[in-house]
Amino acid sequence: MDPGNQTRVSEFMLLGLSEETKMQPLLFGLFLSMYLITFIGNLLIILAIITDSHLHTPMYFFLSNLSFVDICFTSTTVPKMLLNIWTQSKVITYEGCLSQMYFFMFFGQLENLLLTVMAYDRFVAICHPLHYRVIMNPKLCGLLLLASSLLSASDSLLHDLMILRLPFCIELEIPHFFCELNQVVQLACSGTFPNDLVMYFATGLLGVIPLTGIFFSYSKIVSTILKISSASGKYKAFSTCGSHISVVFLFYGTFVGVYLSSAATQISRKTAIASVMYTVITPMLNPFIYSLRNKDIKQALKNLIS
């Protein structure tokens, strides 16, 4: 390491999705539209659940929290990108970058854990229907949400503290529209083995284990549904899980796809473009998936609007 190439970091440069001047108005309009749809769609889901007493159940309690997390998750990246396009600036301060990474990881991990908790909720509802209200009581629901939040906060804080120990070189350009952890680590001048180790450990602990829990829950759910004799009973049981399964596949499919492709190829703007899928498009589609496939949500939305 050459000490002469080090500098006291005050800011990073976010290169964004494109440097073409003609593309900036189009990108601004497109992402502003998607952000507003995400914000309004998820806000309507939250208000519909709050105002309809029939939806004050564990399933919709977690769904309203998922919608809130989706709003916050998108808000950590898109507004800053829109501001940079509007002001024709690519700068983000060192402190701003650390804050963005923290909240992006926090809400992303919290969504991951909420999807796991929602899978467990469906498992109890279908496999143990007679004991559902006893098991999924308000106290347990609150504890599951609190535990998910604390785990997410601890994970994000650990990664941010690991970034603080890194010295950075003169080259501080990030080929992305937000401060993505892996790309910031790669800008460091010193060895990043401890950071890489923490990232792999966290991915294994808070990535693989929740996903395994989801698969386990749905294996039991499918096994129980197949034992139901009537076709209408099977359809009703599957319909209560359909929206959640769709959201799980959309979230994990896009997230894993982006990171597998970025691991196989050199980091470039293609990775940033692919990241739009799980950072913007997935949170935007979630309200539509839940509202279009759920009669209770549709009725609550009609009552709210009327």
C-alpha cells in the first residue's frame, strides 16, 4: 500500500445508471413515477389495514409493517438519486454514504426477516388452525417484530463499523446510484479480509437461515394442504399463501440473481441497472400483488377510498 495514494475521505462520487445527458430527464421522470407509485401504493395498504377492524389480525399486522418497510427501503436510495439528477451532481458525503448504507441494509434485512415471520404465520394458520389465535397472540407478534428489528439494526451497525476502519484511496467513484456495501469496500486501500468475512458470515446467518425457514414452513404447508380432501378447501388454503409466495420469489429471486451475476462478472453499471429490480421494482409491485389477490384488502381499499 502506498501511503501517498491515501486521502482523508470527505465524499464519494455516485456515477448513477447513465452519464448521458439526454438520459437524465428520462431517468428522473421514470424513477420519480416509480417512487410515487411505491409510496402511495404501500401507504394505501397500511391505511386500509389500520381503518378496517376486520384486518386487525397477525397476518395483516405483518403485512402493514412490510408495506412500511418497503416505503423506507426505497426512500433510502431513490430520493438521493433524484436529487443528484436534478442538481446534476454525483456527490455524496462520507457521512451520507455511511448513513445510506446503514438504513439500506437495515430495511433490506428487516424485509427479509418479516417475510420469514409471515411464512411462519401462514404455517401456524394452515397446519395448526385450532391453536392459531393462541400461538400468534399480540405479544408474540410484537416480540417477533422487535427481534427482527434488533437483528437488522445490529447487522447494519456491524457493517458500518467495519467500514469506519478502512482507509480509502484517491479513486472514490462508485459505479452505482447508491452506496452499496460491497462496492464501497472494494474502494479501500488496505486489506478487506475482515470486512469480507463479516459479509459472508452475515449472509449465511441472516440470509440462508431465514430462507431455509421459509422453505421449511411451506414444505409443511404444502404437505398439510395435500391432505385436504375437498378441492375448494385446497384452493382456499393455497389462496391465503399465494400472495406471500409471489412476494418471496420476487424479492429473493431478484436479489440473489443480481448478486450472483455481480460475483461472476466485474462490477459495472450493469450491476447497478440490475439492482433496480430489488431496490425499486419489487417494493413497487408488492402492494399490487397483495391487493389483486386478496378480497379482504380490495374491500378495505374500496371502503377507504369511498
